[in-house]
Amino acid sequence: MIEKKVPLKDYCSYKTGGKAEFFTCPTDTFDLKVVLKFASDNSIPVTLIGTGYNILVSDKGVKGLVVSTGCMNNDIQIEGELVFAGAGVSLNDLILKCIDNGLAGLENMSGIPGSVGGAVIMNAGAFGTEIKDVAVQIEMCGFDGVVSSIHAEDAGFGYRKAENLKGIVTGLGLKLEHGNKDELLAKRAEILKKRSEKQPLEFPSCGSVFKRPEGGYAGTLIEQCGLKGYKIGGAQVSEKHANFIVNTGKAKSADIYALINHVQETVFKETGIKLEREVRFVGF
Ligand SMILES: Cc1cc2nc3c(=O)[nH]c(=O)nc-3n(C[C@H](O)[C@H](O)[C@H](O)COP(=O)(O)OP(=O)(O)OC[C@H]3O[C@@H](n4cnc5c(N)ncnc54)[C@H](O)[C@@H]3O)c2cc1C
């Protein structure tokens, strides 16, 4: 079903942003292909999102059709050490299901919010494990509706990117290892504890705003530049973790956008280091 004028703040973890002219959440690849054909036949531009944990949506909204794969192919299959997860599976549900089946390899990524599709495109990772370390094959659908299967080594995975994946991720094949369920659960709990101690999870955010620069941490540089707690409108550099920008309640996307630019410019002026954005802009 294609809806009109849907508020994208409900699909962006900053809880800001304007409306999508048209919006849809396909339930499976067939549904996705129908939607893509409709958009192509009517010359409607398509913007893709997963579950919105790493995007900032313009206050002006998005013209054309926004397609969220956040509930597409919401299915997990496990055969021995091989796992297949659809793009709309929540990464955390996948991690729990694998642990429940005594499969190790994903537990370090516990607590990373978002869908499998978004995690693949971002090559999401934490505590030394990234999607690329466990991915075997990626199922894709081109914007022309043609489906393909790509070996993980051809995906162009790098730090928070998958350069060669040009279409829509519809599913992910993984190879894990057998492990001890209780130990994996303990590891998951330890990681969730660390995350809640270090991250301002009580406020809407998109996690780390900037990628880690070579030889250092974005948060440390931002803090050294005296920007911890710095505010523009309702957006603030988190007091708890300087690489997080949080919505303190009434932020507009414009506030967050301006703060991201201010941080980038200040850090460059003070240190000569150009911080690269991890969060992706939509509709700007
Ligand atoms: C509190 C918090 C903590 C976080 N911690 C981490 C962390 O430790 N490590 C980490 O890596 N990230 C972290 N993130 C960022 C975020 O969770 C990840 O980037 C996540 O993988 C985004 O998934 P998503 O489905 O929400 O993608 P979205 O934010 O919706 O989209 C991100 C990008 O992926 C593209 N995309 C999404 N789905 C598809 C698809 N099916 N096919 C093709 N392209 C697609 C979108 O077009 C967009 O460019 C954190 C975020 C928050 C809010």
C-alpha cells in the first residue's frame, strides 16, 4: 500500500524531519518489485530507508516515494551454521535468535539498532565485529526490479560502507560458528551494559555522527574542542558521549544539520582533521 504525506519523524530515530510525498513498506521482494515498477512507470523518484537509525531527514520532507525495507522479508532461516535473514529483520532479533540456537559471531553487535538491510549497507559493527566478518552472500534487487545474489567479498565492504551494493538489499546469508548459549548471552548482556553506560540512550539520536578518524576517536576530538554540551536549538552534542548529537526534545532537523556542520568546521579549524559523517542525509 502506498500512503501519502507520511511524517518521516516516525521513521527516523532523531524523531525529526518532514513528510514523505509518498511512502510504502513492502512486505516482500515481490511487493518491492511492484512498487519499483509503479515508481518507474510514473517517473517518481525513489528514496530508500531501512528503519531510520542512521539517517537525518530534511524538515522539508522528501519528494517522490520513500520506500522503507524495515518490514520486508521479515524471516530468519537457520540450517546448521548457515543463517539467512531478510532485509527487514531487526538486527537485534537476529542476534538473539542466533544465540538461542547456539550460534556465535553476532553477539558483539548486540544493541545496534536497525534492520538487517541497513546493517549490510552501513557494514554496521561494534566491539571488533562488523557485518562483513560474518556475511557470505547478499540478496539484492536493482531499482529496475532485477534480483541478484552477490558474494560478500564482492560487496566492497569497508568501514561503515558497502560500495558495490547499488540496489536494494533484500536479504543476507551469514556463516556463524557453534558456541555456548549461556556464554553468548553473558557476552550480550556485558555489551548492552557497556552501551548503556557510555551512550545517551535516553535521548533520540542516530548513534555516532562521525566515523572514527585514523589514529583517534571523533568523540575525543570533539570534546577537546570544547564542544561537549554545545547546543543549536534543540540539538545538543551529548554530555555523555561527544560523538552523539541528541534531540533534547524540540529539535528540528535543521538544528541537527547546523550542529553537525558546526562540529565539523570547529574540529577542522582546531585540529586540521576533517571528520567524515556516518549519519546519512535524506531529502537535503
Ligand atoms: C543509539 C544508537 C547506537 C548505534 N550504534 C551503532 C554501532 O555501534 N555501530 C554501528 O555500525 N551503527 C550504530 N548505529 C547506527 C545504526 O544503528 C546503523 O547504521 C544501522 O545499521 C542502521 O540500520 P537502519 O535499518 O535503521 O538503516 P537506515 O538508517 O534506515 O538507513 C541507513 C542507510 O542504509 C540504506 N539502506 C537501509 N536499508 C537498505 C536496504 N534494504 N537496501 C539498501 N540500502 C538500505 C539507506 O538508504 C541509508 O543510506 C547506532 C544508532 C543508534 C541510534
